[in-house]
Amino acid sequence: MSSLFYFIKESLVGFTRNLSTTLGSIITIFLSLLIIGVFLMGGVVVGNVVASVEDEVSITAYLADKASEAEVVSLENYVKGLDGVSSVEYTSKEQALTNFKESMSSNPDIIEQMGNDNPLPASLTIQLSEPERVADVAKQIEKSEAFTSICDNKEDPGESLKYGQKTVEKLFSVTSSIRNVGVAIIALLIFIALVFINNTIRLAILSRRKEISIMRLVGASNGFIRGPFLMEAILHAVIGSVLAIGVVELLRRFALPQLSSALAWLPLTVSGHTMLVIYVGLLAAGLVIALLGSAFAMRRYLKA
């Protein structure tokens, strides 16, 4: 216990002895963890948005007016058996017209121009349990005889399938790019923090090299010599992590609700449990960065 108090006292002495480098170390950890925290919180928000968009990814298969009930049921059964399909819903011509009129209730002129005609075809709306397989599922439907025999465009069955292929492909491409860029930035920030901690501890060791030499002469162990430097690194990490967590929490409490109210149609929320996990992760990351940085410095400047 006396050794622990000694380590704490010496780490505080080192903290004030090299104040400029100490502040630089803390600020580096703070900024690195702050950006990481913002990226993680943003990643959760983007994940929620992507999930909500993916839930809306569906395939609409338009059917010919002459398609019999038996043929429609056969196609439904075929589609339900495909991997990645969660549900299939049939919409008749009459229901399609009703839905269209409801969506165009604010434009009665368009409805009047239609008169008594109903140009809208019956359709199947196919919801997916695995949205990323939308293109594969669409191709399987397009090639099936159950669909080509009753689709509303027999010359080009692919035109009877609508699922916003370009939009879906762009969505998955963008989300993949965001994840990759986020991982690269986080890795770069961790590396910068490691280098700065390494330099801070190295300077602390050099400033106390005479004292370390005397401690060696009187028989102090390597662990006893390393203790204050490790404690100092931990102190830097805790302060930097707490500052980063505090700023991220302020952003969650004040900035995120304003953004959510401005974009009310998007699920821009993060649960308290998720944020707690992020905060614990930031604190752990700060400690790991500090301990690794100090370990590298001591391995080089303190003989084993």
C-alpha cells in the first residue's frame, strides 16, 4: 500500500514537473477519444438510419390483368420459398387504385383526369429479411416461369420488377465506405495518441535519469522504478477520457436532439445503454493507449 501511495505522489510530481508535455498528452488523448466517441455515436445513429431504410427495401412485382388467382398463388408460394424473403403481400388492381387516390388526395385534378379507367396493375410486394440480397432475389424471381408467365411486361420481365436497384446499391456502398473510413480514422488517432504518450513518458524518464540511476544503485526493482511512470500515464488517460466522455455526453444531450427535431423523419437517437457501453469503451481505450505508450517508452529507456 505504501508503494501505491509513493507511485501516486511521484506521478503527481511528474504531472506538474513537465506541465507543457503533460497538458499536450492529456489534450491528445482527449481529442483522440472525443473524435472516436463522436464517430462511435455517429456510427450508431447512421446504423439506426440505415436499418430503418433497409426495412423499407422491398421488391414490387407487377402482374398482368389476365393472371388467374391460381397463377398468383403459385407465384406467391414460389417467392415465399426464396432465401431472404420475409413476407409477400398481394395488391389487387382495385386496391392499387384506392391506394393511389389516397396518396393523391391533395391533387384531385390528377384523379379526375383518370376518369373511370384503372391503368394500375395488380402486384406483389416482397419484403426482405436480408435487404442486401435484394438484387439476388429479384434475379431469381425474374428467371422463374411462375413470374414470366403472368408479369405485365412479358417481352422484358425485368421491367415488371421494381426495387430501386441503383438506390439500394448506393446505400450499401455508402454505408460500407463510412465504416471503412471510420475504422481508418480511429486507427490513426490511436496511433497519434500512442506516440504522444510515448514521448511524454520518455521526457519524464530523461528528466529523472539521475534519480533513476540512484534508485538502481540502492537496489530498487524495475517494477518500483516503472510504477510512477505507469501511474502518471494512467492519470493522463483518466483525465483525457473523462473530458472526452463529458463533451460527447453534452453533444448527445443538446446537439443530437436539435438535429433529431430538424430531421424528424429519421431515427437520430442513441439509447442510454448504448452510450454507457461507448463511455466504458472510451475509458478502457484511454487506459490501454496510455499503458502501451508508457510501456514502449520504458522498454526503450529503462533496462529490463
